[in-house]
Amino acid sequence: MKKIGVLGGGQLGRMMIQSAMNLNIQVKTLDPDPNAPCKAMAHQFVEGSINEYFTVVEFGKDVDVLTIEMENVNAQALIDIERQGIVVYPRPHHIQMIQDKRVQKQFYLDNGIPTSPFVLLDSKDELEEYEDFLPAVMKVGKGGYDGRGVQVMKSKADFEKGFDAPSVLEKMVDIDKEISIIAARNPSGDITTFPAVEIVYHESNLVDYLLSPASIPSDVEERAKIIAYDLLEKLDYVGLLAIEFFVDKEGNVIVNEIAPRTHNSGHQTIEGNVTSQFDQHIRAILDLPLGDTSRRCASAMVNVLGEKGYTGEAKYEGVEEILAIPGVYIHLYEKKFTKPERKMGHITIIADDKEELLEKVDKVKTHFKVIA
Amino acid sequence: MKKIGVLGGGQLGRMMIQSAMNLNIQVKTLDPDPNAPCKAMAHQFVEGSINEYFTVVEFGKDVDVLTIEMENVNAQALIDIERQGIVVYPRPHHIQMIQDKRVQKQFYLDNGIPTSPFVLLDSKDELEEYEDFLPAVMKVGKGGYDGRGVQVMKSKADFEKGFDAPSVLEKMVDIDKEISIIAARNPSGDITTFPAVEIVYHESNLVDYLLSPASIPSDVEERAKIIAYDLLEKLDYVGLLAIEFFVDKEGNVIVNEIAPRTHNSGHQTIEGNVTSQFDQHIRAILDLPLGDTSRRCASAMVNVLGEKGYTGEAKYEGVEEILAIPGVYIHLYEKKFTKPERKMGHITIIADDKEELLEKVDKVKTHFKVIA
């Protein structure tokens, strides 16, 4: 029986375990939170920091493959583990590159991957030189997540909100759609991409819901897919890579950001596609044949976020109402406490066509609430 | 967070846990085998006998609902637990009835549920009186399982192979097809049935593979469905009930046997239907709205049995070959040791039509083997 080690014990690891079970794969998880979503489900749960060098090195010693479910891990530890002969997928230098948005952008530029124009800054003082570059978005190189470390710069007046850290200033894109493609590559070099999904953002910058298929022309999807293949090949990547694209008002497709792991924009694949992103990640890192990524039907994914104004032990409202709708799948992450906008779960909705799908999305969003 | 207690920690409990996770339901499992398939996955695994009165009573004390994943449990313990106010679904007296094939058959007769003609015997000596009743099948009332406790009686010469225990002698049915319908009823009285599946038996009397849809006329399926509704209503049943039917050469539909739980003939619902049998069982026992049972596509289920001639630590051959076929899902049960014909897992196959489905079934059966 193979043993996979996973850095991070959150919902992504939890759903990976649900997949791994089917192949008799043992999953060992490292997470600092004793109540992490993987706690009860992992074959072995180790409480500890994924950022602490010696903890990560020690954790990786006895696994067949080491992988991650979030990218802010101690990459140096992974590099050293790999040198000792332990298989680590995605490869540590890819994780390290993706951890720094500056290095990521430079890679796109150097390798002909379409992305928005940018300049690299060492501190906010340098903003003064780039007034002509506005409107733009300033992003810290390292440590940003879910909207943190990101600041829109519309005019000079916004400069004071800038970050005093090595950052990237990206020219604002006149966005028409945001789409995501989840790609996978195994060590044998096989590549697959899931069909593009359309991401609809909530005001808080967390994903509100997503739709599959994305309502984009087929040539736009085809160009995104070609970029995805190109990116994985140029990186010599192994594992799952989530690629978020902007489609601008002129139909240009450019890479926004990538994540070296299973991704929120792929949750609907569990019910909506022949193979799920979690199955695909496991297939990729174990060098198994990659699965069929075809859509089985139209699907949507709604994030379940803690309701504003409620903090404490989580209660779920509307379970009965939404389970009465055909083709609605609740996925909760076993997080004991809710707080405003905490990601507590997701709901997948399947339907025969888009109209029916959006009606169901609306009902789900109306009825289902996490309170305390 | 609700806590479900499950008597039995085998593969059915394991797949129930995969479903329960999605609703933040804690699962506590009782099984005598310290290496049972649920061991690593249950929130709480209690090693102990499901037949031992005090073990079962103690186990049931702190759960919201107590259920089963196999029927040979201590039913008296469940009856007493229910008297103490613990919710037990399926209801203990139904489990008790189903444990005894004699009582089961008598119930069908008394309630107008079509079944084969039968006589009740107290010992094999009584067989002499029923030579005219042959060909027939003798089944022990209690304790038979997967072909054990069942003996075909073609002529008087077979009488010596009879059982010296309270038994039922059932007139042999001229079987055209064997089908199964999985039905569910919640405490509110809602009933659903999954579409009929066709069961193809292996020479060893274990299920070889099953097909959905069953290749039967729609009126045959309709009659089976009506019998299923009738049976659940007359029993005032709660939970999942698997109903195996014979369809005879004249198109008559009669009940063969029932099981008060999730069932081997429902595994393909995980990928093949909108709701899986495991989700449906949880919905039923928690009095949630029952899910849509519609088929999403054609599906088949192949049992993964230990290869003859191999006993020891299990190894799986052909994983790569069959994962390369689109729409093939491996489900292994984390059983460490294999022996001839031990049920080690199952494989679900989905396809757009029956021809494609049977081609894939053939490939799966050719390539996939459990050896030691």
C-alpha cells in the first residue's frame, strides 16, 4: 500500500483522502491546527508547522510521495528532502517559484506565456516612477492569499496604500471574464486539461460561484488550453496545476495566477466530470494514466462562507431545503467554528442546461447559510 | 454535528463514511476485526463483537442514530436500545425478521408480496414428505450468507445434503433474470427506488458483475417497483432496503430476498446515479429529503475477488491498464490479506451505451487481478 504525505490538512487534503481511499492509498497529513479538516480522516495526522524546516524534513522521511495541498510551505525543506531521494510532486522548485509572484511573472515573460505587463518594485517608494503605468494592481511577491497583499492603484492617491515589500505592479486588465483551467502532467509527460470554468467573484474577492461550461467562445477556450499545455511543458511540471486566466474585452487570453495544487475552481469536477481533480492529482503524482476530464453535464460550484455577523460554533441552515433539489451536493469541511466569510464548505450543483443550473444556484444561495 | 453509530466496519461502512464526511457527520464503528476496512476512516473505531449483547448496548449509548452495515447483529440488543430512547434505523424488529428467512417468507405470504411457493421445515428429516415439491432450494432460516446455508434439491438423492436446522424449502424458480431494486424510506414516509439493475452471477454464487439499466421490459421493471413500494409501506420501514427479485421465464416478478442495508447491487450508484445508495441511506435515517435516484448514464459494477490460488498480503495487477480506460473507477476496501474469492473491492464502469459498457467490463475482468 502506497503512502502519500501531504503538507496541509485542510479541505483540499480532506477531499484528496476521499479519492485516495479508493486506491488503498494511506494519507499522512501535516497541519498545525489540531482541528484541521483532515484530522479524523488521515491515516496519520501529525500536528506541526508546514513552514518549519525540521518539522517538514522529519515528516517527509517515510512516505512514497510527498505532496502539498497549499503552497505556503517550507520549500527549502522540500528541496533538501528531494536531494535525499524522496519523491516530491509538485517539484519543490516549482512550488518555490509560484510562492513568489515576482518570479512567476518573470517566468511568463521569459517563456512567452501571455500575461499582463508588469514592473518589479522593491518598495512602495518606487511607485512614484510609475504614475503613467496606472491603473494597475500592486501585489506583494510573497505571502498574499485570498485578496490579502493585493491593492488596486487607480491614481497617485492610492500609492500610500502600497506595500513596503518586494512587489509586482501589474497593469490593470480590462477584464471580460475570469476563467480557470486545471491541468495535470504525470512524470511520463502525459498532459490533460479540464474544460475551462467561469469564475464569478463575490465583492470580498473570494470566489462566489463558478460555472462549467464557461460562457466563452470555443476559440478562447482553445487558446487557454494551448497556453496551459505550453506552461506545463516549459516548466517540466508534475502534478496538478490550476491556471487562472483573464479574458479581456478584446478576447485576449492571459495568465493571471497559478496554483501548484488542487483548487477551489475544480471542486465541481467531483460530480461534474468523468474524473475529479482529486483523482487526477493522485494519478499524476503516482505516474498512473491520467483520467478522462470530460464534462458529464453542466455544473456549478457555490462556496459556503460563514455568514457575516456570526462567530462561534457553526450551525447550518437550509440543509433540508437544498437537499430537496435534485442534483445538489453538499460538501462540508468539518470546521468547528465559523467566522464571517470563513470557507466552511462548498456545494456542487448539476443540471442538464445552464438555465436550470442558474435557477438551482439561486435557490442554494438563498437558502443555505452558516451561522453560529 | 450528528453522530451515527454503525454496527459492522466493512466496506459498506467505509463507503458510508465517504458519504457522511460531506455532511460533517461523525461515524463511530463497531467491528471485531482490528484491520476492518473502516478502521482508519471512522471518527471512532470500537473493536468488539456486533453479536455480543452488552457490547452492542454499550456502543449505542452516545449516538444520535444507530444503524447497521450487515444484518447478522444482536437484534435483541437493538430492541432494548430502542426502548431506552435511542433512534435505531432500520428498526430492530425489521432486522430481526430479515435475519430469519422463514419469517421473511411468511411475511411475504401474509402480506400479498409475490414470492416463490415454500414450506417451512424444522429439520432435514421432514424433506422426505416433500419429494413432489422438487426441484427446490433448501435454505437455513438463520445465518446463511453469500451462498452458505443454501442447497439445491433436484432429486431425493440430494436430501442428505440438507440442513439439520429450521429451514425453508423454496420451489425452484425457472429464472430468466435476477434483478435488484434498492429502495429507501425516511421516517416522514417518503419512498424512492433506484432503477432496477441486472445481476449476473459467477459460478461461485457471488455476484460477478451487474448492469444498469437491466435488460428487462419496462412493464417488468414497473411491477418490481410497485412491489418495492408495497413492501416498504407494509413494513413501515425506515432506511435502505435492497430487494432481489427473480424474473421467471413467463415474466413473473417475485421477491427472492431482501437486505436491510446498503448492498453490493447498489455500488454503481456512486458514479452512475444522481444520488448514491450511501447518500440515500444517510438521508433516510436522518429524515432528510430523499435524493434523486435517476441514472446519469449506463453503468456496470464488477466485483474484485481474490484470485484462486493466492492467499496472503494482497497485490493488485492491472491498475494502470484499467485506469487508462475512460470511465473506470477502482474502489478498494483496504483489506490487507487476500484469499480465493474474498471480496477485496469493486470497479464501476460508466459508458454512453450498453455495447461500449460491455466492452469495458470485458477489459476490466481480463486485466485486473488480486494476487499475493
